[in-house]
Amino acid sequence: MSSVSQRMLADVRENIRRLDTCTGHQFTETDARPLKQRYTCSACKGEIEFIAHLWYQRGVKDGRQVQ
């Protein structure tokens, strides 16, 4: 594996670790290009794509309805 690929893989793993260990996400949009939106959590600095953010928001909404 090339050094570039190794660095990319390390970055992905670090992002997953940040997201998995966060105690409470607070996402804000950091890239507003159409179909390329990205969101960054202000708590853990983890990043997600717009589709993941849509599903996250849906889960939050549904979770509030259950309570």
C-alpha cells in the first residue's frame, strides 16, 4: 500500500474513532456545495457526509418521539 493510501486509511480510522467516542454530536455544515455537503461535529471534530447527516437527524427526531 502506498504512503498516500496509508495516510488516507489512518485519517478515516481517526475520523471513525472521533465519531464513535463522542458524547454528543453538534453538527454544523462545513461545505455547502450541492450534493457535496459535509458536516463537522463541534464536540469531537468528526466529519460526515450529507446522507449520513440526514439519517442522523432522522434518528434524533425519531428518538425524541419515543421518549
